[in-house]
Amino acid sequence: MAEPAKSSPLSELRIALPSLPLRLQEVGRFVAANDYDATTRSMRDLAAEAGADPAAFTRLAKAIGYSGWDELRAALTEARRPSQTAPFSGRTRGRRHGPNADVTLILDKLEAEAAGLPRIPAQPIAEAARALHESKRIWIAGYRSCRSVAELLNYELRLFRPEQVQLVGTSGPDDLDLGAFRPSEAVIVIGFLPYTHASVRVSQAAHRSGATLIAIADSLSAPMAEGADHVLLFEAASSPGFFPSLTGAIAIAQSLAAVTFSLGGAAAKKRLENTEARLTAASTYVPEKG
Amino acid sequence: MAEPAKSSPLSELRIALPSLPLRLQEVGRFVAANDYDATTRSMRDLAAEAGADPAAFTRLAKAIGYSGWDELRAALTEARRPSQTAPFSGRTRGRRHGPNADVTLILDKLEAEAAGLPRIPAQPIAEAARALHESKRIWIAGYRSCRSVAELLNYELRLFRPEQVQLVGTSGPDDLDLGAFRPSEAVIVIGFLPYTHASVRVSQAAHRSGATLIAIADSLSAPMAEGADHVLLFEAASSPGFFPSLTGAIAIAQSLAAVTFSLGGAAAKKRLENTEARLTAASTYVPEKG
DNA sequence: AGATTCATGCAACAAATGTTTCATGGCCGA
DNA sequence: TCGGCCATGAAACATTTGTTGCATGAATCT
């Protein structure tokens, strides 16, 4: 017999299952198959759905070593808790110094960031893009390291909406722009921990003005996400290293721009072509060699 | 006002948050920040941890349109149900046009970019970082969409080497800076197809001056990579979409900064701490809540 | 300044929760 | 067949749950 994985209450359950009375096995299997409901719904509720007696759940818990259903559920709940500490936390220890310490640091970082990208929720991006599409004007704000994201977004959106996109604070102090927000416009704020006062002020001004507020942030509880119509989440701290990762934010920004462009249809395409023609005429680019 | 993202109860909460009474905002923030506990633990329990009155939770739920806390929690529970977490199974199904065409576009894009990151060669980054570490001064140049990468790199490097890092072209025309390159310095140029004349001129000037040239590019044959001491490659076109992907370049930039910082040792750490202390003193950041 | 609205904490409430007890029914060994 | 054992369901239990009414205090309006 293999060593049981004692860590998870679910494995304890599975191990003890065969030696249990018939009815308790039934209930046990139900719990194992519906452990999410087990943590969220009430015992009686589960009993009704499983077609069993409520008491069976208490008996099951005691049979596998818990003081009662409450304790079992608490264990299940903890086992299910989303990893508050990133899975890559204790990663760099033990590696320490070595000739390739730098290289492994980079590899870890890249791997972690690659893992974070598919976890970005796509649906909110699509919804935010639609909001952008319907906005008369788009404001973009980002400070400190997030400024780079803001400027990228500004650049890409201006390629096909040149006169309707503007960075907050480029033509004077921020405060000048904060008063210019209008309900038919959209404001994009980018930020993550630690949050700057400036970004919070922008988002508050946007909310007050009635403009559509889109926040690109690392947490739903970010102060600039309060009152936002759309929040686009990425993982800033998921990667080892000294600075929060920006790949997620960049990926979101580019997806946002791409979908917004796609919504723009033929008109957007035409404007993009115009812009490119102008740049070519100004010989901005080095001609491709055949 | 734009159509709010009604899908998630958390977004409804965020939207309504700013217009709520003070105490309700407090518990609302607490719920948003601890939504997992909100679905699993009891109202009184949460109230004790949040340092608020249990009644506040009921009032919060009613304030944002639910019949009571029970209903809000049920909504949160459903929003968290893991059954929704199966987006990556049958992804490449006939996507074409449809209500979710945008979403699948985004998912494909993210997936492709995630796949590109681990393919970035780490060794050249480590070597380039060493070159940066030994440089008396660091110049950074990037144009158009690559400007965002340049500015990010500039920002992060300046955190611990404030007086030795400079963006090309910030204090006047580029040409002024181009004549200032010295052999003991390093010049970083970022660019990909189509290549701008400006970036090529910077790299040529760097090469002529004898400075160490580091190119972050999408191809070894990129004109700004000619004569470069270090070329850091990423895949710009790997992802579907209309704009070349910048996640690779961002990842490289951040890795470069991280390794350079790590090479800096205690001195770099000290300077970073000083910078952070100065920012805190200027109250740039919103203080974290306990 | 007085009146009024509103936010907020406290305490009591009914409903629902997990647990326990008890009676029943089936099973196996004498 | 009888007697002990245990699994099982129903009902009663004490506790905890979410809710609501009420008093207090601060802010706003007249």
C-alpha cells in the first residue's frame, strides 16, 4: 500500500472509505465528488441533495477522525483556499550562489510569468474593449513602472484612433485633465501594489465624472479598482525577483488594444493604414530588404 | 455611464462602493479583499475579524441590491465555483465568428505569448546584465511601441542606480546624446520589425563610440543588432493579433534589471532602500491597510 | 438654532445549523 | 430461533446563524 497523502482531508476520506458502513461510503463519495459544495452549503442541504440523512455527515466526519462535520468542513475549506502565498515562494532558496545562479533566476522568472498569463480572465477584457469602442474619448493613466504600460496602450490605440486617445498629465499637471473627464468617455488606470496616490486620484475623478472607468490592477481590492466598471486582473507578484512583473499588464493592454481594433472594423483598419502610410512617407522605418 | 460588468457580484460591489456610507465601504472592501472567507465563514466571524458590526454585512448586501447577506454570499459562492475553471480544455474548437469570438482571440493570444516566454534564451541576459553592472553609465533607447519597454527599463534601473541611467532623447534631441556615448558606458537599444531609423542611428552611434551595445530585438539580423555586443532575442510576432507582442521584450527587460540588481549586491540594495524611503516620505504611495 | 435625516452599534428575535438521543430494523453467531 | 450488535432514519436538543427594531449621535437642511 502506498503512503497516503495525509495532507489533504480528501485523501484521508478516500483511504478510509472502503472500511466504512454502506451508507457512510455513499455519503463519503458524495462529499469527495462535490467538495466545493461541501465547503459552502449546509449539511442539511447536502443531505437533501445526496438523498441521505443529515446525521450521516456528522458520523462520516467522526469516522475518519474529526470531532464533527464542522471540523471536517473547516479542513476542506483550508485545503481549497486559493494560494495566498504564490506557489513560487520558496523557490529560490537552496539555489543560492553558484556559477549559474543568475541564469536559473531568469529561467524561474520567465517560467513563472509564462504560467501567469493563461490565468488572466479574458471575458472582462472583451467587455472592457467594447466599452472603449463606444467611448468618444479615451484617457489613460499609469504611474511609475506602470507608466510604460500606459504609454504602450496610448501608442497602440492612437494608431487607429489618433484624436480620441490621450495620456493623463502630458499637457500639463494631472489636475487639468481630471476635470476634463466626461460621461461619454473612458478612463483607463493601471496600477498595482504599492498603489500611488496619483492613480487613485485619477480613478476617483473618473468615477465622479461619470466616465467609464477601466482598471488594470493586481487585485480586486486595489483602491483604484473601486467604482471601476471593468477590472482587468493580472498577477504582479507571481514571479520571483525584485520588481513586480509587468508582463501580465502588458499582455492585457495589448489584448485590449487588439480587440478594440477588431471592434472598430473597416473604419479602424482604414485609419491604421493612413497612419502607417504617413509614417512610411516620413521614412520613419528602415525599408525591408527583399 | 457605461453598462457595468454585471457578471460578477464583486464588480457590482466595487461599482457601488464609492457611493456607500463610510462603514459600509469598510466592510465592502473587506469582503472584496477576502471573498473566499466571505463564502466559507460566518457573518459574525467575518465581522469580528473586520472589526465591524455583524449588521453591517446585512446592510451592505441590501445596499447593493441583494435581499440579504445570504443571497450575496450565494452569488459570491457561485461566482467562485470551480466548474467555470475549464477554459483551456477544448480551446481550439471552431472559433470563427460568434458571441465569444473576442474572448477566444484573447485566450489564443495569451496562450501563444505564454508559450513564447520560456523560449527566451537566458544566458545572454545574464551576460548582458554583467556588462551593465560594469558600465559607468547606461543609455536606453526605444521608439514607438518599444518606447514603453525602454521607459520601464529606465525606471527600474534608476531605482538603484539613479545617476547612471538615462533615456536617449529626454533632455533634447537624440543627436545631443548620441555624441555623449563613451567606451566605458553601455547602450541598450530595443526594437523589432519594422525597424525605426532612430533606433538604428542610436546603435550605430554606440558602436562607433566604443560603448557596449546591448540590443533587445526580434531577430539576429535586425539592423540595430549589427555590431551589438549582446543580442537578446524575443518573439514579437508569435502571437495572433494586430500588434507585435511586447511581453517577451518586457520579460527580458525585467530579467535584465533583476539580475543587474542582484549583481549590485549590498550597495544596490542600499540605494534601492534609499529611493523607496524617499518615495515613502513624499507619500507617493497609498499606505497598506493592516 | 431647531428639526430632520441618516449612519451606526447594540440587543433581541426567529430561523437554521450541527449534534445527540432514541427507536427501529437488519445482520450474524449461538 | 433467540440475543446481541450495529447501521440507519426521525425527532428533539442546544447553539449559532442572519436579521430587524431601537436608541444614540453626527451631519444636513430650514
